[in-house]
Amino acid sequence: LREGEVSKMAGADGDDSLYPIAVLIDELRNEDVQLRLNSIKKLSTIALALGVERTRTELLPFLTDTIYDEDEVLLALAEQLGNFTMLVGGPEYVHCLLPPLESLATVEETVVRDKAVESLRKISQEHSPVDLEVHFEPLVKRLASGDWFTSRTSACGLFSVCYPRVSSTVKAEIRQHFRTLCSDDTPMVRRAAASKLGEFAKVLELEYVKSDIISLFTALASDEQDSVRLLAVEACVSIATLLPQEDLETLVMPTLRQAAEDKSWRVRYMVADKFSELQKAVGPEITKNDLVPAFQNLLKDCEAEVRAAAANKVKEFCENLPEDNREQIIMTHILPCVKELVSDTNQHVKSALASVIMGLSTILGKDNTIEHLLPLFLAQLKDECPEVRLNIISNLDCVNEVIGIRQLSQSLLPAIVELAEDAKWRVRLAIIEYMPLLAGQLGVEFFDEKLNTLCMAWLIDHVYAIREAATCNLMKLVEKFGAEWAQNTIVPKVLGMANDPNYLHRMTTLFCINALSKACGQEITTKQMLPVVLKMSNDQVANVRFNVAKSLQKIGPILDSNALQTEVKPVLEKLASDTDMDVKYFAQEAISVLALA
Amino acid sequence: MSAISASEKVDGFTRKSMRKAQKQRKSQGSSQYRTHTAPVELSPLPQLKDAPSTEQQELFTQKLQQCCMLFDFLDSVTDLKSKEIKRATLNELVDYVSTNRGVLVEPAYPEITNMICTNIFRVLPPSDNPDFDPEEDEPTLEAAWPHIQLVYEFLLRFLENPDFQPSIAKRYIDQKFVLQLLELFDSEDPRERDFLKTILHRIYGKFLGLRAFIRKQINNIFLRFIYETEHFNGVAELLEILGSIINGFALPLKAEHKQFLMKVLIPLHTAKGLALFHAQLAYCVVQFLEKDPTLTEPVIRGLLKFWPKTCSQKEVMFLGEIEEILDVIEPTQFKKIQEPLFKQISKCVTNPHFQVAERALYFWNNEYILSLIEENIDKILPIMFGSLYRISKEHWNPTIVALVYNVLKTLMEMNCTLFDELTSSYKADRQRKRKKTSIISSMADNISACNNECEFRGSRHLVLIIIIIWTFMLF
């Protein structure tokens, strides 16, 4: 594609439909990165216009030459080429895409390289088995023996996609290349190989998993760099899944035990982080004998990072223990560690634990929960760190299922009441959100006695989000307990606030009315609420007055037409001629919405 | 893991105060990994100087072994007595190897290295603060420093002892030793990195067999820093060592060294925390160019490729580095690179950030650069003229405007005729542009009028193309 192509193409046969394409092609060479980028992103359009033949013979060689460009452009190019199979003429010609992608897979920038590998993996599927051996596999080999580490790291991601579909001689070569890369003297390459070890193991025949992969796994897991060792832990999950149970003990467990005791906290962290997967992969027997003590150690690790990662897994680990002696293992081995974590020095550890600890109650049942877990919940509810308290509150429901709300409320209520006045508003918010559930289970009587005052107190909180949530909470309570209850307990208190000296509280009355009117029904709204709203139209604060207009608009549909015409209309008309611009605006809006004009 | 939890960040108000509180608390970390056995109480040994010379060696070994006991410094109340004994012993050992001759007998080497390895080689603890900003935040200091410092001191004295024999020591100070030493450069504690720097430098000087290995490992650390983690605390220290290593490279430079320059040092410029090690990095680059001037062109092209797009602070650093390079550039090399380079500089002088513009304009205060510009004024003036002329009228900052006037004056004096030509063509150009915009807008009206008349899409395109061609012919 030479310069001047533009005019030639646009000029030919007066076919000006090619004109935009010509512009795009010229822009591939533009000095401005943004233009080049735009053009690359429309590469499929260009290819479509050129046709498969010219795409193969002209566009692709041109693109292969432009590889020296800004990384941003290269990234877009790498992505585009992954979807190019049809544009070069289908699977038969897909190997034409390999040269540009091969160059892209060797560039320095990781993002570009990864994208190129992703595209290569994608188009590898579109190669016929013959093409895979003739074109794709040689490319993988070239990359695997490249001078600079970038091409070798890219190669690591390509073995597993071609392995299943090539002949056994080629397979042997691929295994050899992978072996070489696992002991590459550049740690970047070893890391890449280690991170693909699990994936590669999955496509290998079992005999080679045992003969090849295990030795590579063992070597990588004792690499001198902890960044390599920790990747072997990930591979451990896939490898253990592939092997028959009887081989695990000899082939995998020594390495796993060593990883759980590694001197680097990063490796131990990885073990903790992958613990549930590891547990599932090695099965119940090994879990009982090996993983339980290992897990105990991780929960007691000297680095907070590791303890937090392990604490996060407490529930999942316990859930997946073999049922026959699950309870006994938890009670004698895990729970003592958990008890210590409750008073850990690091707040992240405590907060990780708080997010899962409630889940233990379902596993341990009612009696154990009351006896052993409740004291821990209570301790965490009173923790100095708000995140810990919050995590406990937001998981109350799972305990509720086990011990029943009454038991829960008796033991936890004092703590909940305390938290309702917590200094952190997010904690208060979490408590409010839990109220309707609590109320529904406690019943009216209990609620009135213990929690009603709290719910009303939130209405005058100094944080708007809390007042808003409190309003919404009232609505949900009325939906649960009915209009009569509302009339007796809530409405008088809400309406009383209309005379509060603080205008924010007076506005809260209006917000509550907005929320409650529908649930309370026409009678209460007309008889009790409306007079208060109308009276507030004389408020000296403009914000209150325009909220009166908004409230009237909201409750209007619930009122009967008589009240609308005789009571609401005059007030809105008066507000519509208010001195304040906003009051006027909202009054007029209400008039038109309620069709009172 | 951050000491500021997510829930506290949300309020928006607490964060700053929390950070402050965090800063005030001197944070200390340590990472001596679970000492499997609880420390045994140490009992003081007799002083080395009081021992008869026949027993000194034996006592020296005993003391080295005693110092292998590790203590928990995060707990400031336990083992106080033993900690003090170890401190005193280490002090004595430092003194012993630095003042006495003939103490480094062969059997002492494994004991010495074992004591050093046991004490200093450890996995660094997780950072207290994952958003650790080395420019802003106080580093976490090594809690065990009272002991570790003395061990480093001892290692240094050991290496510097006139009796020190690399041929014996190389059995213990091997690749594995160096690898562990290099990992420690990631320490947040600047005191530790400073010791490491001197020590690694000594090792590089004394162990010829380890040199290539050390360079290679530093290479790997940098590549990992650039492309994988973006985090490594000791980049500046390693670069400082490299600066003097590069200085000693033999000529002609090996391919390996050139590759290091182009594939490691230049990409290092892209790092987020460039400010922390830019001085050392620029020094290394300039060292390379002084060794081999033919590298100038690829280096400058590399810098231009990675030229910062949004970070003005980094742009100022790049300009500083360019000036350092220009200070040593050969005129023939300058000619090869002047056009792309001055295109970039001309962008910099128009930068709305006055520090960037100012830094670029300061080039004109440099006598050598001035002489290079003068020699090539016919190439450079056309590149620079438009930008300079424009900002002399438009830049918001009066200092920049004053600087630009001086630069324009200097350039005018270099080639008066060319300057006049450019001035008149610039003015004509601007007038033409103004006319062009008015014509185009009137043409746009024409087109829309055409559009209304033409019914066929194809002919509309044709009209459009004709108008565009016509426009080009016009100008």
C-alpha cells in the first residue's frame, strides 16, 4: 500500500465508496497516534474493503512492518488480529496472521504481549491439525528459543493450546520446550512457565503428568525466588485434581507441606488464599491429616497478611471438612485458633474473620453456636474497629436461621442498641437496614418495647443518609405492622416533629409523610397528615415550603377530590405566588401534575 | 495492608487525619521469620582482647556462634539482657576484624558467613502501607536494626580487611549469597539500603567471578520492576552501583552492555516513581554515551519514544537528562538526532506548565548547546520558530514570555536573514489560515446548499471531493 493509493482507489471507476477506506489506510501512517489508533480499530473494515486476497498479500505484510509503533497502537492491533480469520479467507489461510502476531508477542510491553498471546491462542483453534504442525508449532518453538526473555514468556502461554492436536513426536518436542523454560535462567520466564504449569498439566496424558509435570512442579516450588514458588502453589490445585488419590501423598503432598511452611510470607499467603481449592483437590483424608494442622499454622502465622487470608477461608474450610467428624475437628482444632483471632492485634485479620465467622453457626448447630460462637460474635460486635462491627452486623441473618431471632436478640440486642448510636454513620446505616428483618421476626410487642425509640431517634440523626434510611425503614415497618399500628405509634411522633425548631427535622416530617402516606391509606393521610402539611406551607424557611409543595404532589393521588379542590388547591396557589423562586417552581409543578389548574 | 480501612476512607474527612496520625507513629517492621526455638538466654563470654592469643581464635568462633541467636525486636521488653550481650559482642567483633591482622584464618570464613547469613538474610515483611509513596511517606524502619546494623558493619569490615582472601571467601560468598543480598535492596529502611550498596560494591570489586552474575541479576530486578511489579525500593542504590560499574566497562562495549542500556535503562524511564532514581539513571545513561558516542542516537530516540505525555514533573526530568546528554554530545551525533529532538523541544517550550517551558528554554543558557544550535541553525530555527513566535504572544506566564524573547533574540543573531524569512512566512501563513477558515465556512454553506439540490448520494460525494481538491489547489 503506497502513498497515493488514496487518489488511485478513490478515482478508479469513480467508485467513491472506497474513499473512506483509503483515508483509513493513509491514517495508518499518520504522525498523530490518535489517528493511527482510530484506523487500527477499524482494521476489519479496511480488510473487508480490500478483500481477502489483498488483505493477505498487502495489508498483513504492511502491518507486520509497522510493529515499531506506540504500545497503544500495538495493543489495538494485537486484539484486532485475533478476530481476523474470516477476513483473510477463513481457516485455510489463518496462518497468514501468525507473522504479525509473532512480532507482537516479542515486544517489551506486557499488555501488548499478553494480548498477542491471547489472539494467538484464539486463532490456534482455527488451524487445521496439519497447519498447526506446519505453521503454528514452529512459531511456538521460535518463541520458546528466542534470545530475549519476552518471546520466551509468550511461548509459555501457547504450549497448552497446540499440544492436544499434534502428533506424538511434536508432543514430545513441546514437552521438552516447556521443560527448558521451567528452568530458564531468567526469573520472568520461570514465572510465566510456573503460571501456565497447571493449564499445561491439564492437556497432558496422565503418564506425562506423573513423569514430567511433577518434577517441574517440585523444582518450581523450590525455586530460589519466592515469586516463582508462589505460582507453583496455584499449579498445585490443578495438578492435584488430575492425579488419582493414591498418588497424591507421594507426588504432591511433600511440596504442598513445604509451601505451607515456606520462609517467605508471600508463598504462605498464597497457600492460605488457595486453601479451599487445595482442600477440594486433595480430598477428605489428606485434609484431615495434613491440611488441618497446616491451616492451624496459617491462622497463627507471624505475618498479619497470612493470618487475614487464612481467616477469610475459615468458613469455607470448615464447610468442606468431611462430615463424619467435621464438628469434632472444628471444635478441637479450628475454634481455639478462631478464638485467638478475635482478639488479634491487626484489624484486617479481625475484619476478615468477622466477615465469615457467622457462617460457622450453620455448621456447628444451635447449641454450639450459643455456647461457643455467641461470645465471639459479641466480642467482635464491640470491637474498636468499625469494619469488624459492620461485617458482623451484615451477616446476622445466618445466625438467625440457626438459633432463632429471640435467642439472638436477647444476647445481641444490647450490643445492637449500642451500635445504633455508633459514632460511624456507616455502622448505624447497617443497623437500620437490618431493622425490618429484625422487626418482622420479633413481632410488634417486642419491637415496640425495645426498638421503637431507636427507630425514631434515627429520624433526627445529624447525617442525612441516616435520616433518609430511617424514613425508608419506617415505611417498611408500616408495611409489616399495618396502618393501625402506624396510627398509634409512628404517626403522632412523626407529626410532632413538624413543630421542631430545627428546619431539618421539620423537613423530615415531610419526607416521612411522603414515604408513609401510601402504606397508611386515604383516611390517615387525609385526616392526620394533610392538616400538618398544609400548616407547614406557612413555614418561614423556603426549603420547608417547597418541600410542602413536593409532598402535596406526592400525597395528592391518595386524597379524595374534595380535599384536593378545597384544601390543597388554595395552598398550592398561594405557594405558586411565593417570593422564593424554587417554592414557586415546585408549587406550579404540583398544580400541573395534580391537574388543579 | 493499609492501616486505613476502607470504611474510614469513605467519609472523606478522616483520611487525611488518619494518614497524619499514621505518620506520627514511627512505624517499625521486622521479618525475622518464626525462630523455631525460643531464644536461649545468652551468657557473656570473656573479652577477645583479654584472651591469650592461642585461645583467641576459638573464642572468636564462639562469639560468632553466639551472634547467630535471633531476637524479636517487635517485642521491646523480652530478652533485654541477651539482646544487650549480643549487641556488645557484635561491637567487639566489628572492632576485632577491623583493627587486628591475621584473624581471618581459613576456618573462620564459614563461621563468619554463617553468622552474617543468619542475621541479615530474611524475607522482608509485607509493607505496612500498600500505597507506600516513597516521596511522601515515612518508611517502615527495620526493628532489629540495633543488631542488623552491626552485622552489616561487620560484613563490611570483613570484606575490607587487608587479609581478606576472595579465593577462600568465594566458597561462601557465592551466587546464592549475592542473590539474597540483592533481594534485601527492596528494604524500606534507607539505612539498610545504604549499607547494602557499599557492600555489594565491594563484592563486585573483589569477586571477579561474580560480576557477570551480579549484573544479570540487577537486570532481572529492573525488568521485573518495569514490567511486572512497579515496586522495588532499591532502584536508586542499584543504579548508583551500576554508574561506577559502567564507568569501568572496557571498550568496545559488549553487546550485553548495549542491550542493558537500550532494553533496561531506557525503559526504566517509564516508571511511575522515576523521581526517586532519576539522577542516578541519568548518570548511568550519560556514562554510557561518554564511553560510546555512537549510542547517542538510539538513546535519544528511546527517550523520545517514552517522552511523558501527562506528567509535567517527569517531563522536566527528561529535559534535564537531555541537557546532560547534550553536554557531552559529539557534533556529528547531534546532527543525526537534531530534527526529532528539536521537534520535541519545540513542543516543550509551548507547554502551558511553565516549569516545563522554562526548563526547555534554559537550554539556551548553555554555551555548548548554543554552539551546536548555531552550527545547525538552518535546520533548527525552522523547527523552533513557529512555537517560539506563538508563545511569545500567547503564554500566560510573564517569565516564560521574557525568556522566549531572549531566545528569539539569540536565534535572530545567529541567522538574521533566515529569521526574517521565517517571520514573514509565518505572518503570511497566519493570514492565509485566517482566510482559509473563512473560505471553508463559506464553502460549508455551499455544500449544504448543494446537498439540498443533489438527489443522488454518489454525486454528493463527488461534489465534496471536487471541493476538497479545489481547496488544496487554492492553498
